Amino acid sequence: MLEQNYQISGSGAKDIASSVEAAIASRALGPGERLPSVRALAAQLGVSTATVADAYRRLRERGLVTGSGRGGTRVRGQRPRSWRRTAPEVAEGVRNLASGNPDPSLLPDLRPALAAAAAQLDEGRARLYGQAESSGQLLARFAQGFRADSVPADDLVIVGGALDGIARALTAHLRPGDLVAVEDPCYCGILDLLDGCDLRPLPVAVDRRGMLPNRLERVLDRVQGVVLTPRLHNPTGAALDAERRDALLAILALRPELLVVEDDHGSLIADVPLHAMAQSRNRGRWAIVRSTSKPLGPDLRVGALSADRLTAARVLETQQATAGWVSLMLQHTVLAALGDPGLVGLLAHARDTYARRRTAFVAALSEHGVHVDCDSGINLWLPVEDETTAAQNLLTRGWAVRSGTAFRLETPPGLRITTATLSPGEAEALAAGIAGVRPPARMLRTA
Ligand SMILES: Cc1ncc(COP(=O)(O)O)c(C=O)c1O
């Protein structure tokens, strides 16, 4: 049954898709409206059902329509931007394991670093236009870190955190509507970022060692970019090892010019080594970002991007044309914090603590018969049958975790649990709670 009056036209998949897209743009077709069935439209236009199915597939990939088969194909509703990243509010008295935040008690006291940055001001005043740019010392510091991990660092840009760097690298080469291969599940901030840049995610399944090479290969011809997280994957904690990195590089070698952007946001608190595409000398367009959010605190908004020469030049150009630069006050604060002799010990302590908390929880779950893989980072993914009910059940027991909807595309439902602040005693109680709210053989998939 047609709910819409708009006459779709075209004789090929591309024309038909364009006709629907034009109708959506002009609002002749509104959010939620149902498109004709493939069969009905094929008959109406005198084309094969395969042609219409292809047109609908293109529209789905571009995020303009949803659904297929019996449920019908509908125009996608307007979603408010950035809804995924906004963690739900947590009531007082409920233990918040939903935020994805680092443990504040493991962050350094920034007051000495802020004082050092203040001391660099000219009589307490901020620099003027034309007087500020990237700090050479900070660039050198990040370059040293990248090179220590065998990542080239000849072309670096100081950016406003990992997400800023990723967005700038993607938009340096991609255009609205382009498709980007992402991990599935994927960090919700990346999905929001793609939305914000009018780019479309194509899911690539992951296991504990990150993106699956055969799944990447399936979408390789259709994407204009790839975003991947070499370690501390959010939400699963996956980390690439050398073998997986090489297998992914072998697939990517089929398209040496394809842009690959890597998110090494957690480098300074990582307890596993880096294995990244950026370590290869054979890629044409690449970028890798690092951030100070996890080790020093998210509000600093400072990170660094290392990239091939063209990508770095374009990122710098657009940065200069938009935000201009990352405040030197922040850069000097970061430089002072990173240069503090006490920081090495503090970071080592943070790394160990996060790893201990994560592994204690994984072990506690396992003792309760729930087996989860998680080798790095501060988040863990727990597959469940019904994520809304599972999250609600845990909430009534005093635990706030995130339903997986914000993170997944084709992955079956799950919960994201932030382990950053979870003490071993709590780990045991939460694991028991999870096992307790598990309806007989239904709530959890433990495969
Ligand atoms: C995988 C991943 N990338 C990026 C970020 C955000 O980094 P930044 O604050 O530097 O933009 C996060 C934050 O949790 C993350 O988990």
C-alpha cells in the first residue's frame, strides 16, 4: 500500500535513487513515509525488481531510508545530531558505569602545569592573532612518541583531540555521502562524527583482535575511507596484534590510495603495544591521531595527528581556515603536564589500575559463567539478547551501564560497561548481578 503521492521516476537504479533523494530533499517525501514495495515500483516503472532493489540499497547506504523486505522501506526520520554520544543521566546513588570516562583519581593534578602555562603569558595576557601557532616543543614531543612506535611523524598537526583530528582527516579527502568502513560495534563518537560530516558508516565486524579482514574485504570496493581503532577499542576493548595488522594491510593493499584513519586515542594509558596501519610505509593516504583526553583529562581537548604529507597539509589548511589553531595556553599546559617528572609513574599506575580492574571484572564474569573477551582499555562489551531490558534490569539493581544501541550497526544487542572505576569488590557484585538478571538461557549470549 502506497502512503506517498510522489511519483518516483527513472529507468536505472541510479536515476530511481536520485528521484527518491530529490523527493526527500524537497520534503515531498517525509520522515517515516513508506516507499512502494520493490515489486510494485518495478511494475510501475517497467523495470526489473533487481533494479529497484539496487536503488533502495543505494538509498539505504546513504542513510536516506531504512528497512527492507516485509516491513517495507521507509524514509528515515530526522535524528537529532549527536544523540549517541550523550550518555543518559544517572540518578544519585546509582553506580555510573555508563560514561566511558577515565577515573578522575587517576588523572594528574593540572594546577602546576596550568601555572607553568600561565607563566608563559606576556604579563598575563593571551596572545594575539598572528602570535600563536603549534608549539614546536609539543610537536616534537608527539613526534617522539609516534616514532617510538614505528609510526612516521614527519608531518604532524596539533588538533583539538582525537575526534577533531579524525573529522579533519576524513573531510580532507571525502565528500558528503561518501561511505566509510567502521568497526561494528563502533565508538558512538565516531558514528556521531560521521553523521555530522554527512558521511555514511559501513559496518565491519570485529573480534577481540579488531576488524575482521574478510569483512573489510567485502566492503572495500564501496568505501572512500576506513576508520579503525588499533587498541583500546571502544566499546569492546579489542586490540590489533601483529598478525591481524598484517592481514588488514594485505587487504588494504588492494586499494593503496584509500584513506585509512586510525584512532590511537588511548596511547598513553595503553597496556598493549601498538600495531597499526600507519606503521606501514606502503600506504598512500593515512592518518593516525593521539589524544591527551584519557591520560590527562578530556577537557584539555588537545591531541596530535600524524599523516601523509598531503593529508596533513589539508588538515592544517582547514584548521587555519576554521578554528585557526589550538590555544597555545592549552598546548603549554599539556607540554608542562607531559614534562612533569612525576607523570611517568602516574601513567604507569593508571595503566596498571585500568588493566587490573578490567581483568578482575572479566574473571568475575567468567566465574559466573559469562565469558567475555576484552584485552585493552576501559570499556567492555557484553552481548545480551535484549539490551534495553538488560540495562533496565541492572539499573534497578543500582548499576547504570549503556545500552549498546548507540554503538552498533549490524552487531547483535549488547551492553557497554565502563570498567575504569570498577573496584574488584564491585566487579564481583556486578558479575553476580548480571548472572542474576539473566533470564533462563535468554538474556545473554555468551558465545
Ligand atoms: C575510541 C575513542 N576515540 C576517541 C575518543 C575521544 O577522544 P577525544 O576526547 O580526544 O576527542 C574516545 C573517548 O572515549 C574513544 O573512546
